[in-house]
Amino acid sequence: NGEKDPKSRKFLADLKQVFVGYNDLPFKYLTAEYEAFLHSPSQILFAHIRECEEIDKFRQAVHIPCVTLLIRRDGMVKKWGNGSDDNVENYTYDYVYDNNGTLEEAKKDFILFPRQLTVPENPP
């Protein structure tokens, strides 16, 4: 139903793990998107991955510079009851963006945030 309650989030996290175990569909999807990106005029590819091991798997598969970014907000639930959400901060990200302002402030602030990022010359 589009809800972000613990039960719904656990369902989606569990479903992803079933797909990973069955045929690694999430990774196959991301690598297909990466291949399409390589043949496009786009300059930035954003891959939304929460699980630490899946982030590492994707980073090892791509052959372009890659940085990781965690967007977090103070006061948000830290334990949702699923490994995908509960372990999201157990990764060493290249950058962290603290999204603690209003939506209007975030629109202005986040436009400037990418200018602070540096991308490595060579992929890991």
C-alpha cells in the first residue's frame, strides 16, 4: 500500500533476499542498468542499494569511478526489524548527507551538496 511501516519494510527486504537467493535478480537488474548507462549520454548513475554486501558487489562489478552516499535524518527509526534497513549505517560510506531541514531547505541545500563530492580517478 506504499506504507513505510516496519511490517511493509520487512516484507520488501525479505522479498529482495528471496530474489537474491533465487537468481540474484536485483544485481542483474543493476548491472543491466549500468550497461545501459555506459551507452548513454548520462554522466551520473544513481544505484539505490541498502545492503552492505550488495553495495560491495556492485562496486566490484562496475568499471567506472564510484562513490557511496548515505542520506539520513535525525530522529528516524533506527531499527525497523529487517536487515536491509537496520544495518544501513554499518557501512563505511564515502559521504553522508544529514537531511535534517525542511523540504524547502533540502531542495536548496542538496543542489549544492554534490559540488562537495570528489570522485576517484580509478574504480576500486
